[in-house]
Amino acid sequence: MKTSVTIKIDTDDLRSVTDTYLASLWHVAQANPADPFQHRDAGRLAEHIGREIISRFLRRTPPELWNHNGSTFDFHELVVAK
């Protein structure tokens, strides 16, 4: 059996879809058989979806704090010097 499946993706509505659905859309965009050198919208679609994924990841990922501190080196030198 051969069949075609059409999936409508509204890039203006990506913020409202679930993480699971967004991941599915990413796979759909990557599986798109359109030649990326011939079809500008194929790349733009993947970029829109990818940016939403990155945005969600960064929103939920706390920043690393205090990895670098102005006094860390000096403190280390004091400890090592003893």
C-alpha cells in the first residue's frame, strides 16, 4: 500500500502545542522530502520548530551560577600557597 499523509503546521501556534506534539513536528520537518536547496519553506519550517524547542529547553533549564567568580582564582592561590 502507498499513501500520503498531510500534516498542517501553523508556525504561529507552536507555543500552544504539547512537547510531544512539537517533537513529532520536528521529525516531520526533518523527514520532509523537499530539497532544501530548492524549497525555502522546508528550511524555514524546520527552523521555526527548532527555535521553539530551544526556547522551551532554555526556559526550563536554570542557568549555571557561580562557575566563574572574580575571587575564585585568588582564593585558590591563597589555599595553594599555604
